[in-house]
Amino acid sequence: MDTTRRGFLASTVAASGVAATQNMAHAADEHAHDHQMLPSDPTLRVKSLESLLVEKGLVDPAALDAVVETYERKVGPRNGARVVARAWIDPAYKARLLADGRAALKELGYGGATGEDTLVVENTPRVHNLVVCTLCSCYPWPLLGLPPVWYKSAPYRSRAVIDPRGVLREFGLTLADDVDVRVWDSTAELRYLVLPERPTGSENMSEEALAALVTRDAMVGVAKATLPQKGAQP
Amino acid sequence: MNGVHDMGGEQGMGPIQYEKNEPVFHAPWEGRVYAINRTLGAWRKWNLDASRHGVELLPPADYFRMSYYERWLTRLINISIKTGLVTREEVESGKPAPGAAKATPPITVANVEAAAMIRASARRPDAVAPRFAVGQKVRARNMNPIGHTRLPRYARAKSGVIERDHGVFLFPDTNAHFLGEKPQHVYSVRFSARELWGEAAKPQDSVYLDLFDDYLESA
């Protein structure tokens, strides 16, 4: 790296109130060689990497199996749906959930990785909430599992903040002009879950049946919770 | 850094590609990459912010060409080499260097539930005073740090209102570069859509960002 660039780095770092150190200067150096490690065939590369890490004693393959199994089978949007259904039938729980998400989620046994500080935001006839992470892919793992590809993709991340109504139309949801749209960009270690509106006509449904109405998309804010279509499979 | 990862407000990215009944992982290797990321972190050679910065450092063309888990794989290899967990030669050959000692993994099938499923929280004790109060008008600083930051470009130099004080968290801008945690308050700041995007936006719409004390000045 040339000295001019390093000089620019030092002044930028100083201006942002961060101590300029050699460590920080390395950040810019890293651009130079990061692209040498392009995975040509991910399957082979990952196999080779895993076998290296196992042989070096850095990872336990059975622990990797367990992590995959957890996110494929145990953790997913059913967790969040359970929380939403509880909030719909229990006003006191809903009040606790909106006031202190972390404590109320813990009551139902949810917390852990990326779920330490979860805020629940409520949709009403006048307010619609939408969750995004414009900088990477932050998402409430314990409640929704791992995010779908569209949530992590450039079209959603770029447009959710500048054109939320257009994004929602693409998801088939047209909001009235007098609705407040609130977009939550997950820029720190807080995570967001949308509490959708309870559908009209669901008054006599059980908590379990209500939970089945709550989709991942409704809890991200790109859809509403709805009753099953007539004639559709329950 | 002003990288392509900071894409809030960019245009021309196309329509959202929605996949019905999407699987958690689209191929077994994606699951392995995810799991290796989650467990290798237990060696504490890096932290979450350094890891995020590893993706931001990918050259822009690679960032867009790669799938999500290809990015994770590439940054995992890069950061593992940089921090000395493995060498480039070992990654290329897939074999430990001759005579390399065998370590014992900190996360095994016996403790994976407890250890890997709980990520170290970024929250810190509330011993730091907040610089701003709920209801106060603030402006996001016009700053362009070359390292990691969680202040998106689209909010810089824009004014908003503190809606909530989330408490104290470690500061990603320093933590990502192993320059200390610099704990400080994080606030939910409401920006009106018109302040961010101009008159075409609906007057009542807004975007909320979680911003660190160091990103803000009073307005």
C-alpha cells in the first residue's frame, strides 16, 4: 500500500475518534489479498477445509452435525409464532412483550445467540413495521431461525429503507396512504420481531391454531397474518 | 468503510427474488460453513465485529458474485489464516503442516448446545453515562471511517430523534479491529423518511436505526 493511502487512513481514524494503530492500518492492507481465496467449487473446498480443521483438532465434526441439525430441525419460525399467538390471547403477556422483549421471551424459553436483546414491534391498523439489516443479515435467530436468501439479498437490503411501500407491494401487500410505515434497520445488537395484527375471524381459535396462522414473513413485516384460504389445506 | 455491503438506499438492485418453501440450507456445504463459523469462533481468535468486517473486505465484484455462504466461507478462510489458526499452505493442501500439534476443540458434541448456541452478548454494564436523552434531537455524524462501522451512509449528516436508550454495548468500530470495547450507549433513533429521502417520501413514514453514542452529535 502506498504511503498516501496510509496517511489518509491515519487522519480518518483520528477524525473518527479512534486511536490510530498499526492494527487499524492493516484493515486497508487486507483489500490487497482477500480475493485470492475464491471458492471455485464450494462442496470440495468446504470438505477440504473441514477435514483440515478436524485433523488439526480445531473443530469436532459431531458438534458441526449438531449445529446443522439445530437450525434445520429445531429452531425456526414456529418459535416466533408461538410468541405471537401467546401475545394475541394474553393481553398481560403482550404488554410485557412490548415493554421488555428480552424478559417476556425468556418466559417462553427463548434467548441465546442473537436473541439476547430482541424488541417486539406491534402492527396495528395505523402502523406497519418492517425489519431489515441493510449492512449484513442480522435477524432474530432464536425466534425465526436463519434468514431466507431474499432477506440477505441486495434488492431487499437496498430498497427496504428507501422504498418500503414498493417492497411490500412486491410481496403482495398494499398499504393505505394513512398507515405509518416504520422500518427497523438492525444496525446494532438489537433484533426485531414484528407482532402482526390478529386476523379478524380468529376470535374463537385456540392458541395452537392461532400460531399456525403466523408466518415468518408476517414476523419480518412483509406480510400480514391471515386466516387460511377457503378450500386450502388446514 | 464505505463498502458495497452498506447498501441501504441503493437503487437498481432489481426485484426481490422470493423462493417458496425455501430450505434452511440449499446444499450440505452451506450448513457446514455455518456450523464451522459458529464453532471455530470459540477459539476466540476474533470477535463478531471482526468477522463481519471480514465480509466487508471482500472486493465488491466478489461480494456480488458470491452467494451468502460463499462469502462466509471466504471470510472464514481469510480470518483463520490471518489469526494463525491455519496457514495458507494448509488450506490449499487440505492437510495439517507436517509435525503440527493436534489441538482439542473447545466445542464438542458434549457442550455444543450450551457453548455454541449462546453467543457472547455485546451488552456491557450500565456504568457509562449516556450523552443523549430520549426525545432529544440528534444528527448522525458525517464520518467516513476506513475500518468497520455500523453507521450506514444513508443516515450520515441526517437528523433524527432519540426514541429509546437501549443501554450500553461494546463499540463495533474499535472492537472489530481489536482496539478495545469502548462501551457506550446505543439508542434507537427515528429518522423521518423525508429527512432521509426527500419530499417524495410519505410524511408519516420513518426509519429507525440503532446508533452508538460516538455516531451522534446534538442537532
